[in-house]
Amino acid sequence: MHLDLTHIRQPESPVARTFAPEAFAPDDDFRIVAPAVLTATLHKDDDRYRLVGRLSTTIELVCSRCAEPYTMPVDGPFELRFLPQTLAGNKDEDPDDDPTTTFYADDRIDLGQLVREQCYLALPMKPLCTPDCRGLCPQCGINLNTEHCSCAPAWQDPRFAVLQSLTSRTDHDA
């Protein structure tokens, strides 16, 4: 899953790769479940490279409310700069100032890492299978999207007990 830079001679070179989902180890946050299609153009400037392209795949996430797996398409553009590892200590080329800049070593760019990074960037802050996901019942734990439960909220705030007694006396007086 590496792009060998020793064969790049032109100022612009097309890059088209398709990676099988099995090539990626399952992650804690997501799992790639469809082929990852990477299409890009590699721009060469001496030993500095710029990769401009698009990634398309499908990832599987776990809903944060109901804990059920669901799939989400990932289809987005990217633009990244790659500098040689020898410039890593150079203050003028500090990647902390620019998140789109990274270093490469051994004349190779790790495209697998690029795919994983782009999938991480596509993750929602709170993964939900549907916007109206009802989640799990806090008492019995069933999925409220697929089943109904007869659990009643068992906890009542004791601070409102006095008010509750007032409403029950009013009901008896009527």
C-alpha cells in the first residue's frame, strides 16, 4: 500500500489505486467494508510532493445511542503535502503549523495511512444510525428502535415529593 516515489519523473503523475477492505485492520472507531478507491494527481517539485485527489469507500460504525452497527459512505477530496524525512527538524517546514503536511521516508508514501486518516476525518462527532434513533431503554436495555418496553421510570426526584403530595390532596378533595 505504498507509493514508490523513485519511479516518478514527470511534474504531474496520475495515481489510481483500489484497496480491498481486508487490507485494513479493523479499528476501534470504524471498519472499512467496501473497496477504498483512491484517485489523485501527484505533483512533484524536486523532493517535495503534493497529492491532490479523492477517496471513496464505505465504513461501518457503531451507533452511539443503540450500539447497533451501520454503514456510512466516505467520499471526499483531499490535498496533502509530503516532505522528505530529512527536513523533519527544519523549523521552516514544521508540520505542526500545517496539518496537511507530513513527511515521507525511504522514497515511499504510505497510501494505507492516507486512507485511514481520511476515514478518521470523515467520522461524525456522534455516530448515529439515524437522526431519530431512540437508543436503548435505561431499565431493561432493549433497543427502542425495534422493540417496545413497558418499563416505567422508577426514579422520582425526592425534592418534588412535597409538591406531589399537594397535587394528590387536591385530587382527593375534588
